[in-house]
Amino acid sequence: ILSQSFPGTSENQLIMKNLHAAVIVTLICGTAISTHAQMLNKLKQKVSQKTEQKANEILNGKKNISFDLAIMLEKIFDKEAIYWIKLDTEYRIASSNKKDLGEIQTKTYIYEHMPILEMQKRGWIRNTKTIKDLEREVLNFWNIDTLNFDFLKLESQPAFRRSTVKAFNQYYTATWFKKARQISSSRTVPAYNKAELNTLLENLDIYLKDETQINAFLERLEACGVIVFILPHLKQTYINGAAFLEGENPAIALTLRYSRLDSFWFTLLHEIGHILHHQEFLQNGFIDLENDQANKREEEADEEAARLLKTEEILSMIADYIYVSDKEIERISESLSLHPATIKGILAKKGKINYNRIHAGNISVDKVLDAKWFGEG
């Protein structure tokens, strides 16, 4: 692989130009490279700290680069996990016979579009021993007849603001959204009633100040005909939540990437904003990501969440303050019927207080929610 990338150069030059590739070739085939030995030894030590047995199997070329190891290599060398998996696959292809080539290509194609190992760990698909069985699981998951992921590029896919996070994977994001649709299809709620939803939001104060009222709010939300559940994100997706239609009912899926009270309420109300103002676009759905790029509909959903959380009122109450004390936050909390943790989150997001202050007194929402809201059981 190295010689093809840089023909006519010495081994040392190859390593200097593409150290990442040199390291992974060393990991896979176990050949000794004297240059940058300390770096390689450091890598071996870090791998061995995770699991010595797996490290030895990889170093001896007996085992593939796993998803977890690829993530670890990404953290060490700042190269995306898919880069290491591809290099491993290229090595396997180069060292395999032609009979195995088709299966390797099929496996590579699947792994590029789906986080298979994580899906198996979470029970989304079954563990398999053969490529044929894996392919069958993939087809069943997507409810398709042939292994072709071109449909993931179609305009019928959900709208999302592309994340600026380097390792973001749009195919893994689509995989998460497919699972969210599977879960929503199994939920039963009354017919959607927009008027009741607006009435619920008019009485939001009852629920915002007391974290023990979150379950009651979600129950009322379902009574309005809105499906709601928690589905943790997949690696490299950075999803906060999604809003979409399930039949005639709007549905909301939250990941609780940040399980803080302020993050929970803003994300939930953002998705409700999509339901209220963008119903004609809900058929395809919206997926909201961390550090995503702005567009008009996402900004409108942000504005609705900010309005419901009384952001302008909060900012006006601290307009004359150089420093906003916890005592002042408590005063605002009493005045506006908002939890202090929610106020801190809003102030931090607006740059009015340091982010390190949002954790004191905050609530871990996943500890408060009833088990029924978790889509994976």
C-alpha cells in the first residue's frame, strides 16, 4: 500500500510522509519498522491496555481491525475510524484469494454505511457468522430486497443541518433514523390534536420548574397525539433529536446526548417547534445535530424553544449585571417559574456565564425518566 502511494521513495521517506499508514500496516501484518519505534511502541502499549489478547491477534494478522479499535486509533492519531477500517480491508483484500474477494467487498460496503458492531451490541440486528447472514440482517433492517445503499442519497431522506464535527457520518445518521422510525411504528397514541398541544404549552410553567414533572409532561404530550421516546445516538452521528411523522401522528425521538435538564428541555421544545411550524415537512423528518449549520426552519425551531423557555425575559433581567450570581439566578427562577439549571444553560449558551457553572445543581434527566420512554427497552 505504501509503495503504491509513494513509488520510488525510501522506507524512511514513506513513513515520514504517511506515518498513519505505516503504523496500521505494522499493526496488521506485524512487520518491524525501526523508524519512529517509540511511536509504534506507544501505540502497542495503548492497544494492549484495552485488551492484550486482541492486540496480539491483530499484530499477528489473525484478526481484523474492530470498530472499537478503529475508534481508539482515531483518538490517538486524529484519523477517522473509517480510515483504519478501510486500510485493514485493503490489506485483507491484498492477502486473500479471489474466492474471498467478493465477500470482503460486500462486508466493506456494509460497514461503510452501517455501524454493524454497535448495532449488534445494542440488539438492532443479530450477531452473524457469515457474510451472507450479515447481508440478510441488513436487508431485513432496511426492508429492502437488494444490497444497494443509493436510496440513502435520495431527497426523501430527513432534513438535517450538516454537522461541522469532523467525524460525522451521514450514513450512520440515516441508520439511527431508520431505527427511530421502527420504534415509533410500535407506539400507540391518540389522534394528533394541535389545539391540545398549544394548550399544554400555555401551561408549560407547571412542568419547567420541577424535574419530577417531566414524566407528567411527556404523558400529556402523548395525550395530544405526539409520539415521544428516547433512542441514544450512534457513534459519529452527534444527534440531539429528531421530529417526523408516523402515519398521521408527529413523533419525537431524543438521544439524551447531554442528559442535563437545560439540554433536555431545549431539544424537546425545539422538536415541538418543528411540529407546530413545519408540519408539511415532517413526512421526511428533521434530524438535529451538534454544531450543525443553520437554515431557516432550524432557526425557527430554535426561536420557538427560546420563546417557550423565556429566553428574552431572562436576558432582560440580567441586562445590567456584569456578573450573574447564583442568588440572582434563584431570583429569576422564582420570578419566571423556571428551574435554575435551565436558566444557567440558557445564560451559558448566550455567553453570559461560564459553561463550567451549568453542572452545579443540574439534573441527570435519564435518572428521572420512567423506563417506558426508552425505545430500546
